[in-house]
Amino acid sequence: MEKHLEGKVAVVTGAGRGIGRGVALLLAAEGAAVVVNDLGCEIDGSGGERQAADAVVEEIRASGGRAVASYDSVADFEAAERLVGQAREAFGRLDILVNVAGILRDRMIFNMSEEEWDAVVAVHLKGTWSCTRHAARIMREQKGGRIICFSSTSGLYGNPGQANYGAAKDGIAGLTRVVSRELGKYGITVNAIAPVASTRMTRSVPSAARQKRLERGIAVPTRQLFGAPEDVAPMVAYLATDAARDVNGQIFLVNGGMIARLNDPAPVRTIQKRESWTPAEVAMLFPRTLGMDLPNPAPPRPREG
């Protein structure tokens, strides 16, 4: 059986459980040597134990693959540099970076603390930037590489109670688009995946809360069942191969057996005139042009009495 990543070296963050674990196992099965990074923390970022990363490393080695464990925090700039450097120290190079690591601290915006905001943004957005920044230097020297980031429908479409998580994930989509244009000329591709899968994070949201969001029209309904964490890995593996050398700056939605390429933001309707608009002109034209059939994701509650 052909191994599409034979001789490649990958770093996978958040690889101890869920989607990251599935990615690490498949990349290894396809021939890549893998640095398995995971703090072993709870979904809110608290605690930590090495067993999560060690177990995946043992599983890869038991199958005849090559892997080492990393327990560094991606939210720490210097730790992220050590993590990325570990690939070269252990295996001599770095070809693939998969930024999966993340935490969750849901709270409505009027109750969210500064610490809850900072912690989530640090792991998701800063962590993705830190690892990508350090990996880019190595990959530029090698004149090639693959970087796969993880966005989310929470940021792309919006989910109440997740201002920190959604902002970070939409930020990752923007980071992907920008960095793909910076690194493409060096033979480095940068893409992102927005997964829909049953993981510790998604299962932590109570079903009653999901239903309430749908009833109030403040959540995007998922018409398909959540896929398994392992279902996301094949698209990651493809993007890591040489066959995907011309796939760059794209955002993909993966839900079970469904893979979709998402559009870049684009105008839906436009009004235009030579001079600047006045507020009165906008108010007159808006309802029958830009605002026609405009959905409100969270309409106000009817007033009582």
C-alpha cells in the first residue's frame, strides 16, 4: 500500500485526543514521522498530564511508525519555538504543521471575564500564529511545506456564548488567507479546516443550550449528524501531500463524509453613486436594496405587557 507522506515530518498540536489524535495517527500511517504535541489539559485549559501525548506516541510506534511527544504550550511563544524545533532535532526537518490545539470557556459576552477571553484567544489564535511563525522560518529555508490550521463554524457563522472562541477561530481564517499569500512563493501552502465533529468540546455544550439557540434563531442548524473526530483527518492528510501543492489560502468545511470549500467573503448586494451617501438616502434605499430579505440572527424578544 502506497504511503503518501513517506519521508515527511509533521508537528500536530492538540494531538492527544479527538481530532488532533486522528490526524496524528493518519499522518503516521501515511508514512510521516510525527511530533505529537498535547498538554493533556481539560477542555478549559486547566490541569495537564503527559499521558495523552504519550499514549498516541505509543500507538504510532506500535504500528511501526515514528513519533515523539511534546508537552509544550502553543500559547507560549518560546515554547512554540521549542515544539517546532523538536521536529528537526528528532527527525532532521519539518514538512507539515497542523494547528489543532484549543480550549473552550463559553460565556455570554456580558458575563465573560478578561481572563476567559485572553486564555481562549491565546491558545487558538496566538498559538496558531506562534507555531506558524516558527514553522515558516524552517519551511522557507527548505523551500516548501504544508501548514493546516483549524477554524470553526462558530467563528465563520457565529455561535452565542462563544465570543472568545468564535473571534479566535474567525481570526485564524483571516490569518490563513494572509499567510498563504506571504508564503506561497516559497512553496509553502497554508489552508484551514472548519470541522463539524463530536469531540470533548462539542459534547461540553448542553443539548438544552443547543435547542434554545435554535429556537431563538441564534444558531446555525447543523442538518447533518456530527462526524467522528477521525473523519477530519483524511482532508488534512491530503492537504499535507505534494498533490495539494496548488491548494493554498482555502477554508474547508468537513462534516463526516462531507467536504466543502467555503467561499471567500464577497458582496451580496451593492448600491453605488458618484458622491457620498446621506443618512436619509441610505434610510430610503436600504429596505428595498441591501436590506431586502435581510435575516436577523437574534431578533429581540417581544415586550411583555
